[in-house]
Amino acid sequence: MNPMMRLGTIAFVAVVAIGGTLYVFRPAQFGGPSTTASPTGSPLPSTAPASLEGTWETTFTRQEMLAAGIADAAEDDPSNYGHFKLAISAGLVLTVHLDGPQDTSAGRYVARGGTFTSTTLAGETFSWSYAVSSTTLTFAGNGPVTLRAKPWTRVAPASIEGTWETSFTRDEMLAAGIVPGEDDASNYGHFTLAIHDGGSVLTQLDGPKLTGRAACVVHGSSFTSASTNGEVFTWSFTATDTTLTFQGGPVTLRVKPWTRIGP
């Protein structure tokens, strides 16, 4: 298995709590507003620098991967070429391999001075140089090959992006079926779930009032979410314009349908 997929070769990682613990990450900061002033002293309109944050997609073959130059022989592995989505949000990077070996990699990241550095869940650190526009993200340098084999294209917002709300009791949670550790006050009550730009925020509005932030990838009817604690989960979902329903995965998302309350 190559270094890129050593960014924690996992299935799907949850944003919800197990045993009452949720995780919060700080987003990296990129650039700032222009300080150039007009002759009258009023600030000139400026365009914010393109953000890394969001969901990106690329596809490449083994031959294209090899042409990009692999870092070591272990990178010549089917998990490192094919169809990928990449979510960058809230200080977390998540890579999902959508064909072949459906590996998923997650880690924390920092982007500074044109260098993107990711620290895996196992504590390994890799760096790439990068360039980003509103539509394209390109990695270069000597980091693991999967990110830099071909440019990434920004993915349009998924249909389930928006803000959702649900509320359920402990009895309703238990009736939905739990695993050991899920019978906790942080896993039932009144919640909102915001899904935007490659990230999700789950907020409990009563009880312990915990908040969990994560990077997430939506592909087809699958919702993939990654936090830094290394736990691995997946949900499938069905959605209409007003209702979002999850199946599988930890209990909090799937107890009852979610109702859309905002964009």
C-alpha cells in the first residue's frame, strides 16, 4: 500500500459521536482581502483568493500514474489509480477511491505558502506544492502520487447540501437499533446537520450540546464523512427537496428523517 493510502486506509469515517465524543477541527486560513485603496480612500473591490475547501474529482489510469512518477514501488497499487473524490474542509482532507479497491484516506492538513501538508491518522506527514483556481486544483512535488497524477476539478454542490433538522427521544433511538457505546445522551435529542462545500457540521441543540465538524464526500447515494479520531462508518441515503433519510452507520443520523430548514 502506498504512502498516500497510508493517509489512513479506512472505509468511511463518522461525524457523529460514539460514547458521547464528537470532534471539532479548525479550518485552515487562506489569504485575505486586498488592502489597496482607491484615490478617494475607499477600498477597491477585490476578488478573494480561490479556496482549497470543497469537493474535487479526478480520474487517471495506471499508465498516467506511472508517467507522473511514483515515489516508491509500493505506490504501484490499484488503490492509487482510478476514479477519486477529494474533500477538503475544516482542517481535514478526505480521499475516496470510487472504483477498484474502494479505499478511503483521511488526515489533517495545513495549507501555507503554496504548500499543502497532510498528517495521516497514523501520524505520517507528506507535503505537496499546489495551485488552485475556482475550478481546478493541481498538486506537484514529491508527495505521494495519487494527489498529483492529474489535476482535480471542483465538483458542483451535491443535492443534499443544505441545513437539515431532526429530533428524537432515547426510546426512538433504541428502537432504531444501536451498537455498544451509542446509548449516550449526545446521540439523541434535537439536532441540525449542515452539509456545505465538502464539509459537514452536526450540532446538538439540547442535552450535552456538542458539535462535530468533518470533511465529507457525497457520491451517488453514499455519504462519506471523516473526523480525526480514525473511526470508520458509512451511510447510504435517500433524499427529496425537503427530506433526507440515512440508512446504515451510527445511529444519530439514521433514527428519523431530516427536514430541510435552510440552504
